[in-house]
Amino acid sequence: MDPAAPRPAPFNLAAHVLAGGARVPDKVALQILRPTGAERWSFARLTAAVQGVAAGLQAQGLEPGDRLLLRLGNTVDFPLAFLGAIAAGLVAVPTSAALTAAEIGPMAAAVAPRLILAAPGVALPDPAPCPVVTAETLRGWEDLPPAPWHWGDPDRPGYIVFTSGTSGRARGVVHAHRAILARRRMWDGWYGLTPADRLLHAGAFNWTFTLGTGLMDPWSAGATALIPAEGTDPRALALLARRFDATIIAGVPGIFRRLLRDGLPALPRLRHGLSAGEKLPRALREAWVQATGTDLHEAMGMSEISTFVSGCPDRPAPAGALGWPQPGRRVAVLGPDGAPVAPGEPGILAVHRNDPGLFLGYLDAPGDTAARFAGDWFLTGDLVAARPDGALDSLGRADDQINAGGYRISPAEVEAAFDGLPGLTECAALELTLPGGATVVALAYTGTPDPQALAARAADRLARWKQPRVTRAFATLPRSANGKLNRRAIRQDWGTA
């Protein structure tokens, strides 16, 4: 689909996703994997459950355009609620079950949902801004007579995800129904996806990487999605991949590092792996190829547009490079003056505003949205340089945002969690690469806080992936001439502090 092509109308994202299995209603669309077996969902059952959930939501009095906050665990409830809401014309707001009450409260206030769907034990905003419906009630909706698809303008909001900016404030990223159309470019430009594939994604249902790459894209193609059940021991992933005939494995680099460390059985049906979320170390890719005889194809993306630069089976990325803009993408590398730079010169990676996968804007923040554009180009904030053949090399972020374990994290958000901690005078959060190649959240600090109090404060105020994995005391924290924390200098001094 050309970026400037007219959008199909009327349109519904959920209907588009499930149309891929309409010709094979009895085919397995989803298997939830356990060492003892798998829970199977056919395309027919999946479609009926999604439309049943849509009917249940409508029975609650919700109307098209209303927002539904999802506070669900890593179960099939999550994709059913997500697609069911969109099927009914609602705006789905998926959030991680790991978020604390302190974190979800401001998000809920920003979203102003009409309803919250919640699993037992998952933190809720206090007080709740609207009625809360339990996951048990949600399961009862799956068998309701199916609601019709809500058709409408493909440019209308379909879902909202949250990302952290450099300000430390979680921002809602609003996506249109037509965002699913841009994902078709990943099938050939990254996945090499066919209806015969069985794609195993190791992430949680509530992560947008899993919702997209692990579920919606395989279903759109009529392929089978394989997801490990909640609580699965990560050491069992390789055996599950073998037992359930995975042809593609997707995950963050840490997943592939773990698979190699734990030992891989023969995977005769595996064609390749898909890596995203953070930079794939060259050594890890080489080790994977040596161990499995298959390649790892990396993709680069962000919450505002998902992945749009990648290697693929038909055109593997050169060693050390990210890959190429996916077919149909309009991408540029821009200098400080907003003009394209020459190959080999560093610049900001930018995407044309007509890309159907590009977000509608930040929730209730037109100023923040406008600030991300330079003319017709959305500025990603990633520094890259183009090779003569057009492949892109990553040069890091133009800001201080942390990318660890596949999550983009604001240093300011992490630092704010430690405000007022006794004995702590100041702190700086940063991304740190460990000797094995993994990237983690690190916290440099001055003062004499109790280490146990540091850990307790992090656990109380930050989701697990935002909590510092390593901490170190400094006599002083280096600053630039204008007084700004110099995180690059902190990173350089880490080993000598």
C-alpha cells in the first residue's frame, strides 16, 4: 500500500485482523503453550469470542469512541478484550499488568475511560475513575450472540498505548484503525510471513510487540500464533518451540541470549528469528546463526509507528546494520537544518507523515505532537547513518531515553521515584550495556542511602522493567557546562567510580 493511497472505507481494525482466518475457520489461530499441552483456539472460536466481547461491552452502555482501560494479566483475556473493544468501535487502552497503582493512576486520569476491565490482583487507579468489570465477567461475554462490526473512518482512533518521553511523563500515543494496514509491510520486509507459519512470541499478551508481531499479524495472514502460558519458566521456551513446531521465534535480544545460554535442542522446523525492542548485538546474531543454522532478523521501531526498518529473509541486514526501510516506507535521514544528509553522515531518522502506521498524535497534547514534526517528516529521535546501499546503521538516541529489555524508559521517570529518599542527595538513571551485551537500567547516585531502601523504593514506585538492575555511588555526578547531567560521562566513568 502506497503511503499516499486512499484509505479503504468503511473499515474496522479487528475485522481486518480476523478476516485472515475466515477462509480456514477450523484452523488453529492460537495455541497457549504449556509443558503439559496447549489450549487451542480456532479462527472461528476466536472471531466469535471477539464479537461476543464486543456485545458484552455494548451491553455496559459503552458507545463508539468511548475508552476502555485494560488492566489484565498475561492470558487470552487480553487480546479478546483488545480486539473486542475495537470491534465495537471503542478505543482500547492496553496497559501492562506490572504497573503499580502510582503509575496507572496518572494514566487513567489522562485517558478518562468509561470502563476498566481488570484481572484479580492487578493494580488499579485509586480511586477508580469509572466502573470496573472483572475478567470473570469478561469470560462470560465470549459466548454472547456476536455484535456486528462497527465500520467507520479508518483514520478514527482505534487504540492508545503509553510511552515515556524524556520529560518522565507517560504519554498516550493515539493510533488509528488504519495502523494495521502499515503492518502488512512487515510480512515481507521483516517476517517473511506465510499462512503456513507458526510464530512463537515470548512476550506478554499485554505488550504491544506481542499484540502486533505475536498475534495480530499472524492472524491477519491466516497463520498460527504460539504464546507461552502465564508463568511459563523461560528455560522451557526452547522445548516448547520444538514440541509445537515453531517456524519463527520472536522476542527481544535477551530472549535469544537466554535460549543460547540454556542450551537449544534441534529445531528442525525453525526458519529464522525476529528481534526487536533494543539493539541486537552483532555477536549475539553470529552466535545464534552458529547454534541454529538460521538467521536473526532485527527491526527498529517505536510506539509512534511500530517497526519500519528491518532486515528480512529475502534481504538479510549486513553485519552490524539495522537493515533497510521496509518496502513502501518513506524514510529520510535529516540534518539539523531539516535537509537530507549525504550517505555516511549522521542524522535524525524521520518518517513521512503520510505513512498509515504513523500515530494520530499524543493524547490531548497537540503541542507535543507538533514538536515531533519538521514539515512533512516525523522525527524519531534516533541517530542513524545510511550506507551507500541504503542500509541504516544505528548511532543511538538523540536524547537520553533508556532502551532496556525492549522497553523505552524515561530517565526522569526513574529518578523521580527516588525523590525524598533519606540519605540520597541526587541520582541519575541511564542505560548501561553489560559485558554480555544486555542493556539494563542503571542508577548512579550521591549520598549514603540504605541499599535496601533503594531497592524497596524502586519496587514500590516502578514497574519491574523500570527498576535499576545495577546501582553505584559517585562522589559527584558530572555535568555539562550548562549544568545538565552528563549521562555519557557517567557511563564512561561507571567502571572506575
